[in-house]
Amino acid sequence: MINKAFKIIDEKLSELLIKKGFEKIINENNILFVKEKNAYGINFNQTKNNFELFYCMLENKEIISKKVLSTWLFDPQNDTEKEAKDIAADFVITVADSSKIACKKNTKNGKKSDDDNNTTPLFLINRIANVFPELKDIIQEEKENYQNFRYVTFSRTNILPIIKEILINGKPKDKFKKLCTIFSNSYSAGNLDTKAIITIVFLNEIENVLARENIAATVSNELKIAMKEAYKLKGKKIKPEKIKKKSIFISDTLNASQKN
């Protein structure tokens, strides 16, 4: 089944990247799509049973830096072509979104933003909208009606009501797993705003003990630890640190969450 899954994912990414001028290189460990010194790659970790999508920089055809963009669990004994197609679709969307972000970075002038190398809240929201397409029109309305996207308000008002019961009940299982994977990947690569939305706006709203244990068992170890620490802050007022502007956002997020 691994070979079939690899083929499905390979074909979907090839459709996207070869048209963009990338060359496909296959070796024993992974598949690389290379364009000059940039490359996207996929591999399967047999120890962890997961597919990994990564972006890397090359020098003399050797990988000199690597950033994981998305990981998906895949059990060769139980999962089927359906799961492989879901992974392929997510990888295509992730590559397309990361390419857009890269283009925006290349057109920037002046100093580099603190968030240039991190997943933003909008990236997180778009990933969730791929699982829940009904959000896409609402996202567009938000962009049209507000000069600055209200990430916290939008997440609490429009996303939380859709995902809360799924996170509590763990069903439908496929959407639950997708949410946990998106949260894990986005938390790992995310800026402080993104991390705060995942832990404080979303996961802190899940108070059922069994539900929290189920989520903790499904997300990455990094997020498991973070959600535990964030829950300790629930109901407490946090004074912002004036020096670190990013901490002010986390405080605002906490305080806004307590008002509802």
C-alpha cells in the first residue's frame, strides 16, 4: 500500500510542480521536485508511519537546509487509497499556499518581518477551510469588509462553532484527525499569533477531560505540552510585556477569550 500511496501523492504534486518548472528527482529515501536551488520533497517515515512534505534549499545538489511543511499519519495495514488521496490533496494545497507566501516575501522591501519564516493565522485559517469549505465564502467576506483580518474574532466566531463538537467527540474521525494534524503542523511552524489561536482560542475551549486526552494523544508532542500549559492560564489575566510586542497579542487573545 505504501507504493500505491507514494504514487498517488507523487502524481498530484507532479501535476502542480512540473508545470511550474520543477524537475522531479527520485532516490531511495524521497522524491524531490527541484528548481534551481529550491526544492519540495516527500518521504515516508517507516518508524513513525507518516508521510512528510518538506521544503529545502540545495547546494551542489545536496540539501543544506530543510523545513517540514506538513506531516500525515498513514498506516499501511489499515489505511487505503482514500487516505492517500486526502494526503495528496493537502500536500498540493500546502505547496500552493507556501508558494504564494514565498512570492509575497520576494516582493517585500525593507526589513524582514518577524513572521517571514513562520506560519501566519491566515495560513492556519485557510488550511482549516480546506477541511470545511463552508468557511471559504465567510473568509472572503472578512477580507472585503475589514481592512485588517480579525484573526481572533473570526476564529472564535466562525471556526470554533464548527470544529468544537468534532474536537469533543472525535467524530467524524477523518475530520478530527485532519484538524489535529493541521493544528500540530501549524503550531510547529507558526508564529506566536498562530500558536495562541490554536491553544487559547480553540483547544482551551475544550473542557471535557476525555476529549482533551483524546486530542493530546493525536496531536504532536510539542502541541500536547503547549495545550497543557495554556489550559493552566484559562481564566487568568496576563499582563503584557511591553518590550516583547508579540506577548501583547497573547495577552489580548487571553483577555478576549475570557469575555465570552
